[in-house]
Amino acid sequence: MWKIVLGFVVFAALALFILMKSGGNIDMGGEKHDVSAAQEPAASAAVSAAVEAASMPASASSQ
């Protein structure tokens, strides 16, 4: 039984080490409820561009 627990701890530590060294954006601070206002305009611009592209007729997009 203790071998299973030890194996899990070693595997978890190795996984965290690899994730942190790979340059990923790892945040171990817990759940965040603060929504950045800087992300909203980019997302809404992408959505509006997709809607505009989808609403264009096929003949207008090939010109």
C-alpha cells in the first residue's frame, strides 16, 4: 500500500516539474474570480469578425 502512495507522489511531483519547466502558464494559486477587462475586447472582436465573415455572400468573398 505504501508503494502505491509513494508512486503517486513521485508521479505527481514529476508531472508538476515537467509542466513548470515546459513554459506552460501554470497557476497553483487556486480558483480566480477576477475577470480581466483586457481579454474581453479581443474575444468580442474575434466573434464579430467571424460573424461578419459568415454573413458575407460567397460571391463577395471571392472578389
